[in-house]
Amino acid sequence: MKILKIDHLGIAVNSLAEGQSFWNDIMGLDFQGTETVEEQKVTTAFLPIGESEVELLESTSPDGPIAKYIEKKGAGIQHVAFRVENIEEALAELKEKGVKLIDQKPRKGAGGAKIAFLHPKATKGVLVELCQRD
Ligand code: ZN
């Protein structure tokens, strides 16, 4: 498996407006629009920093994964995404090594990326996303 870089940090926010008032207005990051991924009940906002991004995540529904995360742990860093060269290959390798996966196969993420999450139990507490962008 070849990990190319940290693609983005996924930050759960109560609302994008609240997140942006800090990350845009105070920290001065550039806001590059939002995208809703219905499947994951989330609206994301992208704020590029150099070769990586901050991705703000607002739940579109009280039963979505981000709403549940905030309920349990509060707003904050929810996942770390690593960009890989080939996500199918990476998942096959991890499976072979006995790593528990949330996604057995890649699914469609924001920005047209192919994404898959590893189980936080397998990573000792960090929700890791793999993503491939072509
Ligand atoms: Zn992500």
C-alpha cells in the first residue's frame, strides 16, 4: 500500500456557519464551497491548506454518523484521511493483515473521491479514512 499524504482532517461541527466563523474568519482559510453526500447524511465544506484540506462536517439528520459522533464526543476532529495510490489494493492488503474495516469496498465520497473507512478498534482509536482521487 502506498500512502501519498494526509488528504484531509475531518472535523465535526454543529453547523458549517459555526465552523466557518473560526476557520475562515479567524484562521483565514479559504472556503471552497460545500457538498452534500446524502448517503452519509452530511454536508461538507472544504478549506484547502497547502496540499491538504480541512473538511468541516455538518450532519443533515439527527441520526447521521456526524450527529451521533457529536452526541457522544462533542464537536472536533472526527477522522483523518490518507490519500492512497490505489484504494482497492490498500483494502485488500489491510484485509490480508486482519485489519477490521468499516467499508469492505470503496464508496463515493465528497469531491468524487473513492473512500473507505477502517474500524477505529483496529487503529487503536483513530477513525482512518483512505481516499483515492484520480
Ligand atoms: Zn473525510
